[in-house]
Amino acid sequence: MLTQMAAPSRFWNGEALPLVQWNRFSSTDAGDVEAHMSRMFCPHRLDVQGGRPPIDFRHNQAQLKALTFNAQDYGNPFGRISIDVPQMGQIYLVQFSLTGTSFITHDRDSFSLAPGEMCVLAPDSHFRQTFEAGYKHFTIKIPKADLEQVLASELGFRPDDLVFSTRPVPLVGAAQAFAHLVRTICDDIDYGLTGYTHPRASGAVEDTLKRLLLAAVPHNHSELFDSAPSGPAPYYVRRVEDFVRGHACEAISLIDMIEISGVSARSLHAGFRRFRGVTPMVYLKNVRLDLARKMLLGGVEEGHSVTDVALACGFSHLSKFARDYAERFGERPSATLRQLKG
């Protein structure tokens, strides 16, 4: 967790909130707190549970360029605080628990977020959080468009909508590096140092944080993002990608892709392996699987079945579709549909 990392600092000891020199708002009135946090993030409802215990809310905030760092303590010595957020619109929230545990329902998925973990809350999802007594947390607000632009620049093309895993990830590897850089930036800001906030540096620092986040938390483009960068993909790879994304539901053969590319089968295969880490046919399959998941997640009210979705997305062998779907997303398509219907 942020409070357990090396190079201890008085700002990250689990007792004093980070950014203590940057208090944005304090109040003991729950209504004022709800109004303030709705302005800072998005409209939502706050509920103080347990006989309306007293609160002593504090919100510390600092900003680089487009990213904002937020340390929050609802100051509830007993009882619980819950917040209900319909949707955040155009921002991602990256959240850490500093002290205590948060219980989160994210759309239809429920989990707890404890110290030593981080999670990403999606812009277009409904979520509810319940904070236990004494809970303190830290959130980073990241514009959706900015993060997707960084992803597009790394991949060399603009992919489908970015979808993070809703599950918390432990602070190890890239996640630990992300958390450590956040801590360092906030400590420097609190000490009055201006290196990270310098107008010539802040944009690059933000882009580094976004890239670390994309490496730390699994998402639907992780396979491509985690592959070794090889420079911009050549025109014939991008030409086939555009064709596949526009006609994924239609019958597409390798011969079709070779004709679209204008190069030999060997060159096309080598280009996809080098710049996308997969063969052209695997790329087509992955695009279709992503489309199938999107249809399953969004088409419950329309009465779609797994068979309907598979056939609509160009899969003719249902058993192979189910196996490939499970390998890519960690669950069978029927489980995705059953969970949403439940």
C-alpha cells in the first residue's frame, strides 16, 4: 500500500493524509460534504450510516496538468459512510486505500479494496462504496480522453473503447511503480518542490503515470500494450486493421486480408507478428471476441443469447468460440450473460 512503501514520509504514515499543505475543503456537515464532492468529481449521493455519527471530513487536493490527486478522510470514528455514484462521465478514478477497507459494488461486481491494493473505477459504470469507520483513501482523477490518447499513441492506432478489469490489483511490479511515483510527486508538492509541476515537465510526468497505469491494471488491450514496442506499424498492417474493424462480423479470409494489404502473405504475417504480436487471423479473432463481449455486456435487455452473439460476430463454431472467449476474458460467455441477468 502507499503507506508501506520504502522511503517513509510523515505524509504517508496512515495517520496524516497526504498533501497536508493542500487542504481543499473541511467540514463536519454531511450535506456540505456531499455538495463539495459532487462538484469535485460528479453528482452522487452520500449517506452517513449508524445513527448519523459525527464526521470530520477533510479533502486535500493537488493538480499537475490534467490529473488531480485527492486525499480524503470522512472522519467517521464509528459507523459507516456510503456513496452512490450513477456515472462519472468522462473520467477514470484510480483508488487506493490508505487506512481501512472500502466495500465496492461496480455495476454488478462486488469486491473489497484494502491497503496494499489499487483499482480503477470506470467512467460509464454505476458504483457504490461503503467505507468502514476510520477509512482514508487516495484517488487520482484521469480524463478518459487523455488516457485513451496515450493508449492509441502506444499501439499506433485508435482501438476500441478501453475497458479495465474492475478487480483490485496488488501493489507489485508496475502497480508498485505507479503508486511509488504518485507518492513521490505528492511528497514533493507538499514540501514545496516544483520539479514535477514545472510546465515543461508536468505533461511528460502525467504521460508516464498513464503508461504505468496501463501496464499495472489488466484491460482489454493489455495483450497489445504489453508487447514490445516496434515503432509505428507499416501502412499495410494499418490498412488490414481498419478493414477488419469495419467488417469483423462478415466472412473474412486470410486471402481477403492479403488482397487488402497489397503485400505478400509472408510480409503481412511478418508485419503483424512484429508490430502486433499476433498473426492476422488471431488479430481478427481477438477483434471479434472483443465485439462479442461488448454485445454480451450491453445486450441483455435485448434478449441476446450466446449463440446469437457468436453468429453475429462471425463465429460459426460455437464450442471453439466459447473456449477462445474463456481464454481471453477468464470466463465463459454464458457466465458473462448469466451474471448480468442475475
